[in-house]
Amino acid sequence: MKIILRGKTRIVVLAGGFAIKIARIRFIRTFFRALAFSFMSEANHSRFFKRYGYPFSKGIGNYLIHGLHANRNEFDHYQLRKDVRVVPTIASYAYGWIIIQPLGEKVSAEDLASLNPFSGLPVNPDFLERDQPWQFCKLNGRILLADYGRKETRQALEQTLHIAASK
């Protein structure tokens, strides 16, 4: 069975026991973001530049291919750190445009609340995924973070890796 999910930055194909994440190029969304940028507040500008880069030309380029950055972040993080709190990223193709992870089971809010691998860790508030069950899955009896491609998420993972390893 193949199921195709569409996120903000990637398309995910669930097939044959694997999640295949394909980075999207966000042409339309980038066009409208660029048009709206001059009407946004300074706080929105700061968040944009922090996440995607400064100056605007660099930031908007990174915004356009953010799915590629997310794929590369997930692949690099797992390959370098072998972090047991995340779903392994087992393959990367086409310079990171496509990555593959094993497919896990859906996690309920109750399961995440009781078995969250980030519970009690001092994580950055920008690490929004920590309490979102749809970002996790159960694999081999453990609850693991499946979507860890955002820069802020990877930073939170790196900052808490030594604490998690000592547990």
C-alpha cells in the first residue's frame, strides 16, 4: 500500500515499510511570501532571517528549497550522531532531495505524554515538535521523533544529546 502525504516542505510516500521523503520546491508559497514580506512586522522579519538566513535574497532562496535542507539535516544528524531518540535516516539520494526512513506506527497523544523521549530535558522553546504526536512514531517499541529536519529541532537535539545518552 502506498500513501502519499504532503507537508509544507516535503512529500512523504509511505510504502513497503519505508517513509520516502521527497523535498519540494515551494514556488508559489515563496512568491507570496516575498510579496507579503514588506508588509510584515519587524518581529516576523527577525524570525524569517533567523530561520532562513540574511540578507533577504539568501533567506528567500533557502525558503524556496527548505525541504532539501530538512532532508539533509535529518540525514546528517542521524549519520553523525546515531541519535536513538529519532527515526534512523537510512539512505539519501540525489544530493539529499530524497531520503528514506523505516516506517513506524502512529503515536497517540496519551502515549507521547507518558513516553516522550524529550520529557524532562531542557529543550529550546523553538523546538515545537516535542509535544506534537504527529511528529513521532513508534518503532521497535520505542517512541521516536520522525520529523527532525528544522534547524531549531536539530539544534535542540544536539544540545540535549549528552543528557539523553546519560539516561
